[in-house]
Amino acid sequence: MSKLIRVPCAYQGGKQRVAAQIVDLLLEADQGTDSLFYDLCCGSGAVSIELVNRGVDPSRIFMLDISSWGSFWSAIGSGTFNMEVFDRLLSELPSDKRDLKTYMSKLSVLPVGDNEVELYPVLQACSFGGKQIWRKGERWANACFRNYWEPTATSVRRSPANPMQPSSTELRRRIDVLVNRMKGVTSLNVDIMTVLNHPLPSNAIVYVDPPYQSTTGYAFDFDVISFINSFREVNQIPLFVSEGIPLNDDALMLTFGGAKGGISGARKGKHQEWLSRF
């Protein structure tokens, strides 16, 4: 039995908890016709991963992201992700979890260098709140890391919160599975607006996961309504868009499972996620 693929690490806005519901609708639109799936603003790849877990061949999947995720998935898909470099980066992490924040902070101010795709998931796994870290020229930006946290007598949460999520061992396991199971996907590290330059194949099904409107913490943004209208001028293929609000009358609110989260355990509610089809 093949190993289940998982997203590399926690990522704000990642769709791992609703990916199964999204893919249900993408496959329903496919109707067994071997469509090509376009995962735009793919981020940590939850939807593409779910497609492969469902048996879709990676060669039928096209991913796009303007951030370092696009470069990461390009290396995974083309087989150029360097596990030796990745293992070296993991081996150099401090053994004491209390030292990890300081170490990652120093690492993140160094020039990006030639190993962006191997370093990026390590940085992102340590990001405070899973917030996006991005490349700005030859430097990393928005790099803010977690402290090791232990519960106090009054804490609702009773277990420690590790500064790296998942752990380096689990991150290595997940990346190893991705290297083997996701090889063959096509990924582009470009602006989503380039999709509008030419019509996509007539058998394509497109999913877009833009940053939520009116939110902060993302390096890249675009006007999703303008994109949808321009996309429709060029293509008549199924288009699914995730947003924090419904974008049309046929939008479906997705159901989140699991706990409300937060170190304190006191978060009052969950955000909404809607999938609109055009």
C-alpha cells in the first residue's frame, strides 16, 4: 500500500482540512474523462496532494505559485529536489528545542543562495502561526519564528508547543514521500495573471486559492473578481475559487473538522471557507 502523502508543514491559509471536499467537486467535474487539473496559488499543495492520494496521476496536475512554494513544487515535480542538501540542513538544527528560534532567526537573515527549495520548507515549518515566509530578492522576508512553549498552571493547553511543526523527523518523512509520489507534476513559479495570456486546454479543470481579500501577512495578492472575469473571457472550462466569503449564489460552504486551535485553547470560532464555481 502506498504511503499517504501529506502537506510538508503548517501553512496559514493551507487547505489540508478541506482538501477532500474540494477534490470531491473537482473529480465530479472530471467525470472520469482524464481531465487536466490546474491548482493555481497552490501554496503547500493540499489540493494537488489530495488528487494524487485519490489516484490522479501527477502528470495530469499543473501547479502554480508566485512564492517559493512554486519553486519547491517545480523541484519536486522535475525530480531536482536535493535530499542530500535537505538532510544536511536538518542535521544542522540545534538539538535543544529552546535554541531553535534563535538559530532560525540567524539562518533567515543570510542570503538565500542556491538552496532555496530545500531551505524553504525548513523555514516555513518553524514559522510563527504558519505565516507565509517569502523570498524578497536575495533575502527572506516576514520571517518570524516560534519559541518553545510549556504550559503553566493556568494554561488550558497541557502539552508543550514545539517550535517546529512538524518535527524535523516528520518533515523529512513527508518530503521523502513527496519526492517519490509527486514526481511528474508540472509547477510554475510565476504570477497567476500569466494564465490569462492563452486559453487553457479544453479538458482542464481549474482551482484557485487566492489570499483572502482584506487580509495581511501574504507577500502576493491580486484582484480575484477581476481575474475571474478575465478568465471567463478566455476560457469556458470549470473554474473553482476558494474564498472566505461566497462569490456567487452557487457557492458551497466547506466544513472544517478538528479543534479550534490556538495555544491558549481560547479561540472563539473558525473562519469560513467557501468554494464558488464559475
